Amino acid sequence: MRGSETTAAGFDAWRASRCLKVTCRVEQHAGQPVLIRTSTGTVEVVALHADGTMVSALARGGLTEQQLVSIAVAPALTVYP
């Protein structure tokens, strides 16, 4: 788990740079973008919360993609309580 703060434009630029060499897709969860990156044996989910908090969850086995999405979009994981 990792957290930081960004804007929607910053998230888009970051997403473009991270998706050059791996499979990526963006889904919407509660109206906010969620980046899902996959490579051999690794899944990373990065969610942009409405307040600008960006939460990243990474797993190398053990958790499913949907479990990582649920973690990353959890309302309690925010810079601004």
C-alpha cells in the first residue's frame, strides 16, 4: 500500500507513463478512475479518490484483482479524514 495526492490531470499523466510496457486498463468505481496494471504474476491497482488521494495496492499472488480494487477504493484510505 502506498498513498499520495494528485489531480485528475496528474493521474492521467502518471497513468500514461506507467502503461508503456505492461497491460493496463482504467475502470470507473464510484465515479473515480481506477488503473489496473498486470504483468507476469503481479497485479497493481491504483485508485484516485475524489479528494485527490491516490492509493496504490500491489500483490504478487495471494490476492485477486477484485480484492485489490476493494482495498484501493476503500473510503477510509484517504489523506483527508
